[in-house]
Amino acid sequence: MMKTQTVNDMVNGGATKEEAEKATRLFEMLYPCLKINKNGLISTTYGDKTPLGLYRTIRDNQFI
């Protein structure tokens, strides 16, 4: 797996530990079908996202 955000990175960036853990679990579950750029960001139609950004995008659009 490519180097990407860790739970500690997310918490240090302002996420709660619970939010960071959910983002990590979502990323691990979806990893086989995600397009990961060379810089470790996830390519989406909403722009490139970190695992936390992907989680928040899905959460804020009421998909989860």
C-alpha cells in the first residue's frame, strides 16, 4: 500500500480520534477499487482527497 495519511497524521491535523479511525477503516475497505495518485491522494470527481477528506466528503454528502 502506498504511503498515505495515518491516524496520527489526521489527529495532528485536527480530526478526532474516532473520525480518524473511521476514515482509516473506510480507506482500507475501499482501497482495492480506489485510484491512488503518485502523491498518495485519492482521485475523485470532487477532486483529489486524503483518506480523511474522502471520509468527510462521503459523510457530509450523507452517504454514511
